[in-house]
Amino acid sequence: AIEDNYKKATIFQWNARGLRSRLSDFRQLVFKYKYPIIVICESRLHSNMRLSGYEKFDSLRTNGESRVTLFIRRELTYVAHIIPSHPNNEYVCATISDEKCAFSFTIIGAYIPPKSEFDRARLENILNTVPSPHIITGDFNAHHYIWGSLRTNPRGRCLADIGHIHHLSLLNDGSPTYLRGAESSSCLDLTFVSFALASQAIWFTDIETRGSDHIPTYTIIQGFITGKKNHVVKRVDWWEFEQSMRGKCNTLTDLPEFEKAVIDSANSSTHSHNLPLKRTTIDAEYERLRAIRRQAERRARRTKEKDDIRAARNLQKKISRHFDKLGQRKYRGFCEDIDPRKPLSVIWKIARGLKSPPQQYHPFRALALSAARSQKDLANEFCASLTSSVSMPKSRPVPTAAPPSAVNGCMDDVFTRCELDAALVFIKLNSCPGPDGIKYAFLTHMGTDAHNWLLEYFNKLWTNGEVPSAWKRARIVPLLKPGKSPLLLSSYRPVALASCVGKLMEKMINRRLEWYLEKRKAYPKNMHGFRRGRSSVDPVLDLVTYVEEERSQRRITIAAFLDVKGAFDRVTHNAIFQALQEVGIGGRLYKWIERYLSDRTIYMTTQDGDTSNHFISRGVPQGGVLSPTLFNITLIRLVQSLPPNVNVSLYADDICIWASGSTRVQAKARVQLALKKVHRYLCVRGLEISAAKSAAIAFTRRNLDHYPLRIFQHSISYVKSHIFLGVYIDKGLTWTPHINYLKRKLVSFIDLSRFISGTTWGASVHALLRLYQALFVGLLRYSLPIINGMCRTNLGTLRSLQARALRACLGLPACASTIGTIAEARVIPMSILLMQETLRLHLRHLTQHDDHSLATIESARPNSSYSKALSQVRQYLPGDLTQATVFTTPPWRFPEPDVKLDIPGIKKKSNMPMIVILQATMSHIYGNHLSRTHVYTDGSCTSDSSTCCVVIPSHCTTVRFKLSHITSSTMSELVAIHQALQIILTKSSHSWTIFSDSKPALQAISAFLRRGQNYQMVFKIMTLLMQCLDLGHTIQFQWIPGHCRLPGNEAADAGAKSAHCLDATITVPYCRNDIRCLINRHATSARRRLWHDLSYHYAPLYALDPNLTFQLPRDLPRRTAAVIHRLRLGVAYTQSFLHRIGQARTSECPTCECDETIAHLLCDCQIYDAEREDLESTLLQLDSRPISVMKVLGTWDSPQNAARATKAFLRFLKETRLNFCL
């Protein structure tokens, strides 16, 4: 019964007498029962202490730590009330509503020390100002006969009088809540409730003290929905879902029936599973110790003997210390389970939890609770605020005139199944559904029949120019802006959730629109947002290199960074339609977009019901797939409206304009003229620039206060630095503000590394190095090419941060050498990382876009630091680079390739004998491809070159090719298929089958519209395939298992391997993977050259490992791996090292009376002679060198010997237990 009451409890109140020393036990208790509300008296916690699943509120106190803490479950709705600080009478207060927001009350937690004066007026003022009904609970240190005390004091009489005046009912039943000594017990922890709650409240005490001298109390509020989460997970049986949809597709006629069929199928195929709680041996130990403590407390309370009481108290202290150790063990076990092969979602969750303070899940409900208004009224007001400032009349009537005819008729083609499949690939399965409740996951798994029906329905809408009204109705979800008060309506950012079915069709339309705009070169070169092959770092690079180039010519540059108010929400529809016509969009596409933008509505769902529909007649739909492209089209003409001596960069609604001049007046005049033109252009389209949020930088030391920039009579302030697309730009381009910004971010990673690991415990070295690459280097990579011109001090700051991060990863002390640490971690030094990212960015400009404006920056702006850095790495640029091309043939007009990716009878090669695989393959070929001409292709890749080969056995044709650069096996196989199609193109019409053993290559051809990293070569193949089919050829692609001794495949494999000796090569486009491999090779070679530079390398480590080839097993415990790294860098915790850093009185070995160095411990110390004999005998079997530090910690001539030597050394460390002291 008591266990059931624990689970039903609404309020847990406890005087913990210092919760910090009982946190481990307390966390276990809270995790088990998940009390909705927790009030802790005498908590004395740090302000940054957190409890998972709760938000914490502390009482205000003038000095010292707060002594009342309130924890509230985050799924509840609550509003905290600020209670002024007081030196003794401490209160914490919040109004709380249950999960259904149907029942609310105000909880008041209190603590008043026994020898302080009780301030009656303070408590009565709280009761009069906060909403009722009230629940007051806490330790008042008051005595009265009413609640079971043996005496009555003035404080008790005062509390009883307050309860009578304010209609409060006492819940205490006389049970003692405080135990002291053998004869003394009293009721100090009290709970009062308003009369309105008295009939619903049940109060009881715990059966143990939980380690304090106060007994916890519990209050059950009947009817209060606590929102406790059960361990239930819902899974969808996708096979059952597909079968259900298949049976319903034949009767579908319109969209509502389709939506109903999807929802019904999802509900019938969704199954709930109860997940058992994971219990470890540590959890069992917790329960065992609690039982011992509880037994000792019961004996003391039963016998009331002083010895039993003293024994119980001593046992409490011991168990409390043991609980802390168990808590550390459990957390360290969690950290050690962090596997580098698993996704980083767990680490990201920890990082976000440490970075952001916890807050309630539904803050908008708290706003309604605070304002004492219904959620529906407040939601209507929120929707009205979104539409009032951006809305014209309710809806714009659709023009009766016919839309412009299409310039290119291919845009009006009906959609193909390949387009639908490609759109389904790029959806995010975890996206929230729209008002219809259909998720992207449902659309992905509903089967071929349903996909065909959906495609037919899409084409019907496309042909008729119709957009269902359900797709134009979006549900608004308010999200609290970071750092904003949840009690202000302006603190919420709206997120619109529209139908996923409609957005799927938008994806198909948007891909056509993107191809059309890129093929016609409709975009200006300096428009970078939402375009393939572009990045947000490009506008920053454009600005910085221009400023540096102009500065070298002693010219002054002024840049203005403009903030457009609600750009996406305010642009007029007429401006979008006009822009579409200007770029030649007409026909079905124009008509569909016109219907798509008209009669759009938003609404909100609350617990009081849905709001009314609010019409929006301006802006692009928030969250719409087409919205970024439509907004980009609207700004295309902006660049053309500016003077030629003014530069501009556009990235979505981030606009930056800049110009230079020989004088301040000239530079200011040019920027001012451009500002007027930009303001005029935007105003015509319903947009407005916020002068208050805009900023300007004058890249000169001269004062420009007398040369103000204005936008419609509002001045733009000059600033010393400004953040532009994630990069802090300062007027002197010193990059110090940006380095300080990076430092704050990078230090957080170092703190995270230390949070999940120590020198002897936590995540493995390999896992932390993987985190380093993902979080630390990932943050640096974005801006490194921009800050090439930083000074040595700033570069030294980054190098120091890199070394600090790696020391945390490797478990090294702070005094470890920076150079040695970077070398031991096998990572790229900061100077080479700077070169690597500069080269990566330039290669993207050269290869991933057909006409990038920054591709020729080295010759156009040779005096910029970026161009100077490029000149230093020009030797690494390959000479066979080709630009990406936009193919003239619309991708949706390519024929669907006939690709077979399996052979009956072959499921997994590793589980089948080779002869069986060969027989199944031959049987399939003779049964299905006997009358066709067979073409075998294969590719080969080595560390030096890549080749391919085409074999046509019936024509006795073998053609070999060597590729222009090293590439992946998939790319080499695609090149072979491309060459095979070129051969077929020269032949007379016939039936062909191209056999390939590369399933990824055939999958790329089969899904050619998915635009993978090899899409350039895939599109070339599709172009040739279309030409072959037009000439009457029929071509099939058939996968075959590799190395199964099939004669044609064996001949192609041999031909590809023999082609590595060829001299002539064919040019192959660089894909992203090729660029990454190229840069990594050059960076690795540069790192090795730098390591061999005598002025750079760390001598002790260089003597051990001159080529940095030593490798540790990846599955080593962190303690052992960290010890080996410290030994190799000479910073192991020997007596000599500890004496050097001031941590030991002497450097001598306690046994040998000589300095205890690494060499002494490993080779000479008498304590370890027996263990050393085993190590020495093992090493002597590998070579004849005498035992030394070089032999134990250095490299070996073969990987086999290195593995045996490492294994022997690890055994030596374990037997001597040096891994616990070094």
C-alpha cells in the first residue's frame, strides 16, 4: 500500500538538512517515482544544480545559499512568483496546473529557522497576492497541540491563526516528522491547504528518514493529473501498414479518403510495448543499503535505546558516503559506455542539456495561466498578431486573366515516378505532421500501389492547377525564443506545420524550379542562399577579400549590414508573381504557385479547442518547401538596380552592401546611394529595413561620425565589429572578436570532454577523439578560410585551445607539450588545418558550381590574405579540375533505366559457397539475357590510381581506361558504364545487357534524380542512355556478384587491374568524396613534413616514434590508454615528474634510492624484476635489442611484432599495477 501511495503522491516535501550530501540517493528516489512537485527545505544547493526532468526554483536570500528549493516536472504548466528576499523567512512560490490545465493551485514552500523571528505579515502578504487555492508546505519549526506537538509556542499560535483567517485546513495527522534523540520527536513539517482542496488532499509520512533527521511527507491531490510518463513505446509494423494501404488503394477517389486511409492504416498497425526499467548491479546495491538503513531506523524508533540510535546515525553517515561512491560508479559506467561507433545523439543531448537551462515543455500554457485567460483566447490573439501586421484583405482573388504561357514547355510535363521517389528520399522522417496528422514516415512506407495513386493525384492537381484547401491551412506552434520570458506574447516564435502530403508535391515542383533557374542563369552571381554548390561563408569571403584588396590600394571601404523586418512574412504576392514572370515562369507552374499562395490560413490548437482561421495574404508560407526559392526570385532584380561601383551579397534575407572610395566622402556617398535604391526596391515589394537593427562598418581608422548613413531619415550606427553570417568582422580585420567568440565555443567542448571523462575514467580515447573531430574541428572549419589574415597571437590562441582539447581527450596533464600532444593524437595541427580548409573551400568553388563568382578570386584580388594562402597551396591543386554543369536535358525527361539489383537465389554472398553463387548467376544470365549482347564492366582502385575496363566477349572487345585522378570504386565503375554506353552508341540498334558487380553504382543509376555525390557522372550516363534508346537500342543493367569466377566479369576485373600501368588518362569530374580524399592526403603529407622539421617536433616523442606509426588498440580502457600516452610524452606521474611540478617532496624511488623516472620504472626498478623478466623474454623473441624505453614504447618493424609487444607491455602494466599510479 505504501508503494502505491508513493506512486500517487503529488507533492514530496522533505527537510534534507543539506541535500548536496544526499544527492545520489535522492536522484534514485526521484527517478523511480517521478514526483510532480518536490519541496526541499534546508537544501543548500548550488544555483547550477539540475534534476533530470525538473525545473528548479530557489528562494531568494540576501546572503548565503537558499534554504528552500522547489522542483516541478517540466510537463506540467506553472508560473513562478518572485518572493522578495528575507534573511530568515524564506519562501518559494509557483502556480501549477496539471497536464490537462483543468485544475490549478499555488504551492508555497517555506523554511523558517527555529531561533529566528517569524514574520507573519510576510506570509499573509504572499497569501493575499498569489492566486488561490493555496498549498503551504515546509518546515516552520512551530509547535502546537493541533498538529501533534507536546507544547505550543507563539509561532504555532500565529500559524494556527493565519490558517483560520485564510481558510486553510491542516493536513497533518499528528505523525512525527522530526526525530531527535530517544525521547524527542515533534511535528515541524506542516502542510496547509485551502478549504477548496481539503476534501481532495491526502497526507502521510514516509516510513524512513531517507538519511536526514526529518521524515519526508507526501501529499496526494486527487483529480490532479500528474503527467507521469510510463515506459511505453509505440512501434509501427511497416509491413502491416503497407498491406493495409494496398487493400484500400483501389477504392480511393479524393484527398480526404486518402488521408483517412493513411491514418486508419497507421492506427491499426501501431503497437504499444512496455519497456522494463534497466536495473544494474549498482541499482540492486542501492536497494540493499536502503533496506539496511531502514532496518536500523526502525530498531532505534522501537527500542529508543541510545546505542541503537547512535548506531543508526553512524550507519546513515556510512551509507551516505557509499551512496556517493555508487553514484560516481554509475556515472562513470555511463561515460565508459560511450561508443565511438554509435551515433552522437547521446552526447549531443548531454551537450544541449549542459548548455541550456531546463524549462517547461509548454510555456505558452504558462502564459495563459499567468494572464488568467483561456488558452484559446490567447492563441487567437497570437495568430492575430501574426496576420495583422502582414495582412491585406482576407484573401487575394485569383486573376481571371490567363497566366503567362510557359517559356520552356518541359516545365509543364506531368510528374514521373522517379521524381516522386527522389522526393521521398530527401524528406525528414522525424518531421512533425500537419493538421491531417500524416507523417512523412507514413508516405515513405505506404507501398507501390499507394505511391502510384498519389502520383496520379498529384498529376491531376498539376494539370488542373489546383491546390487543395487542406494544404493551405497550417497549424501554428509557438516556440519560446532562447533567453526570453515565457510570460510575454512577443517572446514566442511561430512555427507553421502544414500537410506533409502537400509539401511532398512542393518538393517535386521545387526541384524543377531550381533546375530551370540554374539552367537559365537567372540568379545573379552574388546570390548565395538556398543554392546548390553555395555556402553562407561565400558572402563573408567576398566582403573580406574585397576590403583587403582595396586596403592594399589605400582605399576606404564601408559596408552596411541590413536587417529586413519579417522578410519572408511581408513580401507581397504581387511582387512574387511579377518576379516569376520576369524570369519566364508561366504555364502550369505559374498557375499552381498562384493557387498555392492564395487563401492561406493559420490556426492554433489548444486544450480549449482550435482557434478560428486567420487569413494571410502576404509573405511566403512558413516552412513551405517552395518558400526560400520564391523569396530568392523576388530579390533577383535587386542586384541589377544597384550602381556598378557598389557590391552586394544576398543570403536569404541577410543583405550586405559595400563600396570603396579614395576618400570618406566618396565611399559614404556610394553606399548611401545604394541604400536608397535598396530601400526603394524593398518598399515596392512590401519589405522594410530596420535601421535600428542594421549596422555599418568603416574599414578605416578615420572617424566617420560626421558621415552618417541613413535609411528613410533613420541613421545606421557605425560599429567596431558585427556578426555577419556567423563570423565576427571587425573594422581592422584583426579577427580578435571572432577568436574570442570561437574561444567561448571551443572551451565548452573542453568542459564537455572533462565532464564525461577523467584521467583514469570515462569515455575511451578513441571516442573522445571522434567527438573532437565532430564538435571541435567541425566548429572551426566554417570560418578558418576567412581568418587567414589573423595575427600570430590569435593563431597561437587557437593552437593552445586545440592542445587543451586534445589533452582532455588523451588524459594528459596541463603541462604536456603542445606539439607532442598534437602529434600523439594523430590530428592535423592548426596551421595545416588552416591550409586544408582554405583548399577545401577553393576546390568547392572550382568544382561544385558551373560559374561561381569566387572561383577566380586569386587573380581578381591577389592582395587578400585568402589569395595569398591559395598561392601557397597552389601546388596541391590538380590540373584536371572540371566545373559542374547544369544539363540542358530536364532530369525528369530522362528515361527510367531498367536496373536489376538482385539475382534469385542469392541473398548474402558470405553465407553461400562460391560454386552455388556461380551456378545461380549463370542460370539467371542464360534464362533472361541469352538473346542479348553481354557487356561486362569493372573498376579498380589503388592508393596511386583508379582504372576501369569494358569487355564485350561476343565482339572480342576489351577496352581499358585510366582515370585522371584517384577516385572511389563506385565512381570508377560508373566511368566504366559510361564508356560502355559510348561504345554501344557507335553500334547498330540491338539489345544489350551491361553487367556490373558494383551495386552502389547501379543504385545510383536507378535513383538518378536523388543527386548523390556522383550525380555529374550519373547524369552523363543518363544522357548517353537516352541517346542510345532514341537510336533503337534496348539496354538493361544487371548486378552480378563479384569474384564468383564468371568469365566475363573475371576478364573485366583483370583488364581493370592491368590498366594501372597505362599512361593516357580520361578526365573524370571531382565529386565531394574525391575532394575530401585529395585534401586529406595532402594534409597528412604536410603533417609528416612538419613533424620532421627539427624546429618543430617534440624531441622525446620523435626519438620514440619518428614516423608517428605507433598505434594502440582501440578497445583499451581509458585508464590504460591514458597511462601509455603519458609515458610516451614523458609526463607520467612518476616521483620525478611529481617533484618537478611541486606535487612530491622528493624525486627518489622509495626502494632504489635514485630518481624515479620512466626509464627507471620500466627497466631498472627492483620492485618489478619478476614482471619485467616476462616482458623482456617476450620482447627478446621479437629482436635482440636490450630492454629500454625505446624498445618498450617505440615502434616496430611490422604490425605483428608491434601487436605482440604492446600486448606484453599491457600485461606488464596490469601485473605491476603501474597503470593505477602513473
